[in-house]
Amino acid sequence: MELEERIINHFHNSMEVNAVTIEQYTPLIAHAGELLLHTLVSESKILCCGNGGSAGLAQHFAALLLNRFRNERPGLPAMSLCADAAVATGICEDSTFADVYAKQIRALGQPGDILLIISPHGRSASLIQAIQAAHDREMLVIALTGGDGGDMTSLLGPEEVEICVPADDTVLVHHAHLMLLHTLCDLIDYQLFGSEY
């Protein structure tokens, strides 16, 4: 019975965090969906990054855009900066891990692109430098964070979006971030291709 109670508590805690997130952030989530749409119809691209579990979420989001979300559709220009081990390890070998995304953004980012950055706490030096590099390249940033947003919050401009999941538990923040990423995919498909998507 103890294991069953843990299972129930795990799901209830995740549902509670998702419920509070949606109550607080529905307008901002819609705005993020509009920013992503504008980037795509302007023939610009979405660069994604995060560390650890957030790197996996960034890769998942890029894959859903490049391939498909629910239904077949043309691929959309998105790229995970976490996916190329040769690039990442080369930068870390020759520089520091803090540069791992900033160097890629300075090479690949263009004005009008969006950086979608994912962090459960907002304190990673590599992600802070990524935001600064995106601003240098005249890119907008959409940040999915958690807790108090950490150091990333203060770097974002008024036209940018932060969706800060109200939880300190990294696992619960990752659950909510996955839901947010799937929601953004749905909003993109709906706006581009209509209600059948």
C-alpha cells in the first residue's frame, strides 16, 4: 500500500503544479505561441537548449517541430544545440562548458530567430551566456524556468517571455516543462495548419 500511496502522491503533485502553472501563465503561453509562429512565418528558426534533463526536453521539442507533432505536416526549422556531441565536447575541451551554447548561437543565430531555453532553476552559467549571445545576435528568448527563475529572469527583455513553473522540485518542473512544450507544438500546428491539427 505504501508504494501505491507514493504513486498517487507523485501524480497528484504533478497535476497540482500543472494546474497552478496554467492558472498563472495561460496568456504568456499563448504569447509564446504567437512569437514562435511569427518567427516561423518570417522564415527564421528556433534554437533550443538546456542542460541535463532539460537538454533532453530541448531535443524532444526540436524533433517534434522538424518531424511532426500529432499529424503529418511540413517540417519546421528548429535545432537543438544539445544534440551534437562532437561540437559540445569540442567547445568544452577548448574553452569551458559555460561557452557550449553561446558559441553555437553566435555562429548559427540570426536576427529574428528565437532561442527557446529550458532550465528548472535558471542558474546555469552556460544558459545565462546563451541568453546574452542570443541578445548579441538580435534574437528573442523564450525561457521555461522553475522556482524563482534564478539569474535568467533579470536578463530577459520586456518583449521576451518567461514561463516560470511554481515549484522547486526539479522533477515536477520537468513534468510541467514537457506539458508546456507539447502545448507550444499544438499552438504552432493550429496556427499554421488549422484545427485539423
